[in-house]
Amino acid sequence: MLKAFTFENNGRTYICKVEEPRGSRTQAWWWVEITEDGQRYAPFEASEDDTEDSVRERVMAYYDHLLVRRAEPPQQRQHWARRTKPTPTGDAAAPVATEGAADAAPAPVAD
């Protein structure tokens, strides 16, 4: 398995290293730290076939995609309690027929 390595791209330094499984994880993962970004990322599992070039390409693709997603405007979402109710189709004033309602006898009227 590859040892930790560092590379530069677009003015950023990428520090890549494999961390062995711990806790509930059963696989080793690539962890990446990027200068000017306070977050650490584990974008994919480590493999015996990994090379510096293949990891570099995957890390850059992952981070470029992440930057694109961050640049998008936030999606407007409604709070679950304020979601709009679906409107009924057809005439809202029309009574709703239930199965067997036509066969039922009318209810007695109290005097």
C-alpha cells in the first residue's frame, strides 16, 4: 500500500495518507488535507492497486466537484411543519363518495 504523499495543484497543497481501519470501519481509507481548507476529507477507500497518479487524479476530481457544489446557490427548503398540503383535484365542494355509501340506508332523523 502507498505511503503518505503530498502534491500541489492550483496553488493548493494536498496531503494524502491512508488511515487503517478503526472503530466500526473495516477498510482503510484515503484521508486528504488541503491547504486553505480547514476540513479533512476521506473521499474513497484505499486499494492495493492505488498509485500516486491514480490517487492524485481522484482527489483532484473529488475536490473540484466539491468546490462546484459549494459555489451553487443554496436550495430553498421548507421546514417540515410548514410544508404545503397537496391540493385536491377536481371540485373541492363535491362530496367524497365512499365504497358502499350508495347501498346504506339514510340515518334516522331525531324529532
